Amino acid sequence: MKRGLEGPEPEERPTPAGRRNKQGIRIDPEVEATHEPRRTVISALVAHEPGVLSDVSGLFSRRQFNIESLTVGPTEDEDRARITIVVEEPDPGIDQVEKQLRKLVPVISVRELEPDAMRRELALVKVDAEDPAAVSAVADMYDATAVDSSPETATFEITGSRQKIEAAVDTFSQFGIREVSRTGLTAMARGTDQTAGADLTAQPADEAKYGDYTQPADDD
């Protein structure tokens, strides 16, 4: 006599897709799907005080985020500074950058900027100047400003997008580049759009510290 619940035999039952984690909970395959990295700019408004930059850079180092550049400078408010971060990560990684930044006490606001945000970088390029006329012609192409010259070299200041800077460096390379120094990118939202996000210091203590993220700081 057959006993037990009615239904198909075990080998005939459908098997859910996905693997189980250490707790035995099945993981949705969509969650584990591979996400292509994308390059974006995150702007953080922080308290202008000693140690802020080391706190932020230490966060990136611990989390092993793929940071392309990080710049910091004063704002219109002497008590606040702006950190501009260029990050290249899959979307889950970008979300983590923002959430982890919001947990840092000196951080006032964090926001991912829109693709049309104004983005600028400054570079100093020192090249051999054996052919001054040709070097000057290339400088004019990229609106570069001569900031130093000698019988052997010329140094130009170039301001613009990352693509413009890289194109200028590539073109100047025909003369022989001696040195390149780049500032990293800074950015600002267009029009009346605020570059900074919502002020975390104006929110309740728990919400300001964690936002919509409630996992412990040590969790990824």
C-alpha cells in the first residue's frame, strides 16, 4: 500500500533554478546575473575638516571599489568641501559607493550626477619644442595655454573633458612628451539642478546615518 502525500515522484518534480547560500536559502539567478560596469560621477558634499579625504579614500580602499579619479576642493561655503569621484563599477557597486559614503559622519550629501552634467579636467603637458611652430599649432587646436617655455621644452595648460585631454596628449606625443600632470575630474549639475543631493544632516539621526540602507557597515 502506497503511503505519503499525493503528487509526482521526487525525480519528476520540477527543480527551481539557482543555488543555495550557506543558510540554505535559494538565490534568485537574476540577483547573481553579471552586470556590465559603467562609468559615472558621484558628487559628495562633506564637512571641510581634517581627515575627511583620508576617511573617504580609506573606504574605497577597504571596499576595493574601482575608482578612476577623486578630487576635493572648497565650495562657496567655507565650512564645506566637495569631493568628486569618478567610478567604474556595475550598478550594484555604484549603489554601494553611495550607500557607504552616506554612512561617513563628515558626509553631508551624496549624489550620482546626470550624464549631461558639466565635467572638466585640467592637465599640464610638457613637450619637446624643437619645432615651435608645429607645437603651437597643436596647442591652438585644443585651446591650450602656454604656461612655460624654454629653448628645449614648452608646457601647456589644457582644460576640458577627459576625451579632450586624452586627445590633446595623444596629439602632442608626436613631438615627444616629457611629463603630464592631470588634476582628475570635477563636475557640476546644469541649470538650477543642485549638484549635491539631499542634506543628510537635516534628516533624523538614524535616517541620516543609514538612509534607505540598514545593513551593518561591515556588510557588502
